[in-house]
Amino acid sequence: CCCGPCAMYRRTALTMLLDQYETQMFRGKRSDFGEDRHLTILMLKAGFRTEYVPTAIAATVVPNKLRPYLRQQLRWARSTFRDTLLAMNLLPGLDRFLTLDVIGQNLGPLLLALSVLTGLAQFALTGTVPWGTCLMIASMTMIRC
């Protein structure tokens, strides 16, 4: 995803995709979250390429209270899952590392939830602490960071 504050687009490319961008729909309803990810996907589907510039610096507004911050993170997570599902056909054309990262972004939370549920079930049924599950959760967290 080309993050909003750091993204730049050619005017000709943007005007070519503007109608699709402005009429973003999901499950029959207008959608306006994840617009930077949506625009990135439109650009890639139209045959344009994206570049990552690791030295780019941008300033953006960040929520200064926990509740708005958590809402923002939830909105971004929903956008990530939704748009990744919509763009699965783009994965074969991406770099292998990037494809693996996209898969990890989407499978990671599922595996984390399954690990937590498995650990809780083991503790509830046997009364033992599931150290293997705890170690797996800790290692998954360290790998993602």
C-alpha cells in the first residue's frame, strides 16, 4: 500500500482512475475507508507500478487518546483484510517477499487468535499452563516486530 501522506501519483494516471476511485463499493455499499490502499490496488490493476522510497519522511495527524487510536487501527485492519481479498489476483505479479508479507499480514491475526483459543482451552480442560502455545505467541509477536 502506498501510504497516504507519502504517496505521489502522476496526474494522468490519477485522472484515468478517478471514477473508480470515487465510487468505491464493498458488498453493495459505498465505502470510503482504506482509500490509499484502494488507490494503490487500482494503480496496480491498471498496469502502473509503485516504488518504495525508504528515506521518505511525512507528517500526519495521530490520535492522542486511546479510543480514537484503537478505532483508527481497527479501521485500517478492516481495510487491509478487505482490500487484500479483493486484490488476490495481483499477488502472483508481486515480489516474492512482498507476497509473503501480504499473506503474513492476513494469516498472522488468524493464527494468533487460534493460538490464544487453543491455549485457553488447554488451560480450562487440563489446568496446565500451555507453555508451548505461550512460546508460539511470543515468537509470532517478535517475528512481526
